[in-house]
Amino acid sequence: MNNKEFGPCPLCHGQETKVLFSTKTPLSKFRLVQCKICELTRTFPLPSDEVLSVHDIHSYYGKDVHKFNPCVQKIRNLIMRMRAKYYLSFISNSIQTPRILDVGCAEGSLLKSFLEYGCQCWGIEHPSYPDQRFLDSDRIIYLQGDLHNINLPERAFDLIFLWHALEHMDNPQLIMSRLHKLLSPKGAIIVAVPNFSSMEARRFKQFWFHLDIPWHKYHFNEKSIGYLITKNHLRVIRMSTLCFEQGTYGLLQSILNAMGWPKNEFYEALKGNLTYRRYIHVVIQFFIGVFLLIPVFSVSFLTSNRGRGPVLKLLLKKKRMGK
């Protein structure tokens, strides 16, 4: 369909699109529109900051100092420390003091983990993010605003993270182009985005946990993220769709959504957004989750091993000269 209503694809500028399905929030209606050439999928109309602001953005970030309740936060912090150690192994040993940039850093849990390894850390967040939540702000440089308008040294960063951030941004192409300029010659970019070609996305559609409308503006599969990577002169060093902290839970939450429970209600409870009525719901959903845990874990593991897991994780480096 050559539909002028949607305009050209912002990635490949193709004119042919198809509407996959419609979805809605309590305040707005949206359609998921996919380019027939590069397969980039857009939330249409693209949610503006004004639209997001009426969807209780502070609740989205969580109501306490941290996004999640203390038990979940401890697990999350442990995962961050493991992630920092793992990705440091991909940069050269000759780099004495690695420079880390986390775009969409939230409170800075990942950056705080890198401090333990003697790294210099920068974090970028949206202007609406509560700046009182930033961790170790005396040792980590936090910047709030549009990446394009923030002054950063080019070719200076050894690890750049876009961990579940790219899907939130207005122009993924401009973001990746800028990050290519900021990346050091031996550095790496780590990208994680929900996998729109995953079994869960195909099966659950508007009930899929990782769809996250209206917060997610773009939805990537292997083809569209590959197009974006190639266009910006990067190469894939490693790719995986296995994500322990979001795979099993995401499938379970998608099942609960499809069963008719209020969308992502259990997830909201983990963030501390709990009312008396929601408390009763959450107790019931907890026992459903316990009953489904083993089959959900098994399905999540099998689909991830086949490249159809819920999250695309990629480690990228600059293309070699002449390639």
C-alpha cells in the first residue's frame, strides 16, 4: 500500500507501508505501521512529548527513588554489575581508563557498576527524568536533553550503550549516526531493543509486554535493525535474542495481559504502583505466574535459542577501512 497518510519510512524512505494492527491506551489510539522495504515498524501517529506527558510519565519511571521495589532493584543491580564486567571484555586491554556513555541511562545503575572498574562515565536522559534519582552524580556526568544538542567529544567513548532506549527516540537514524561519530576507533556500541519478529510479538500483538505503547515509538526486527546498522557503517560482532531478566517475565506478563487482566498490572506493582484493588489482582496473578513459571521459562529459552526471543541484543563496532 502506497499510503500518503503515513509518509515515507524515516529509515529507508520507502513509500509502501502496511497497517499491522491497532492498539490504544486509556487516552489515545494508535496504529502499528510497517515499511515493506526495511520492515521498520512505527507507532502512528508518532507519540510526541506532549502526548507522553499526559500518560503519567512519572509513574512510568516509578514513584520511588528507584524504578522498582527494593527486592527487584537488588536483582537488577546484580545484573548490571554482571553486564558491566561482560562488556568490558570486548574492548582492548590497552585502554587504561575506559570511557562509558549510556544513552537512556535512567538512574545510572549500569554506570555505577562501571565505576567499580575505574571507568569514566557519562549518562544521557530525557529532560523529564527526575534528576534527584541520579546515582553517584559527583562521579558520573549526567546530561539531560536531546543527544543532537549535547556537546560531547567525538571518537572518545569506548563503550556506548543504547539499552532499551532506541525504540523511545524520535529519529533512530540520526541517533546512530551521532553515536558512530562519538565511538572510539576500538570501541563498541551495545544495542538492545524489543524483537518485533519474536514469537511473543507475533502471537500477542497489542497484548505483548514489550510493545509498550505510547512509550515505544519504533519497533525493530532483525532486518530493520540490520538496515540501520549497515547504513551507519557499523558491523555486528555478536547478536542474541536471549535475555534472562526480560525474556521469561515478558512472556508471563504478555500471557496475563491476554487473559484480560489490566495491561501490565503486575509490572506496575513491581514498580510500587499499588492500590488496594490492584493488590488483590496482583496476589491472584502471582499464583498464576508460579503455576506457569516452568513452561514459560522453557518456551522463552527455546524461542531465544532459535533467534525468536523477545529482545535483540547486538554488539557493534565500526566497519574496517575498505570494507
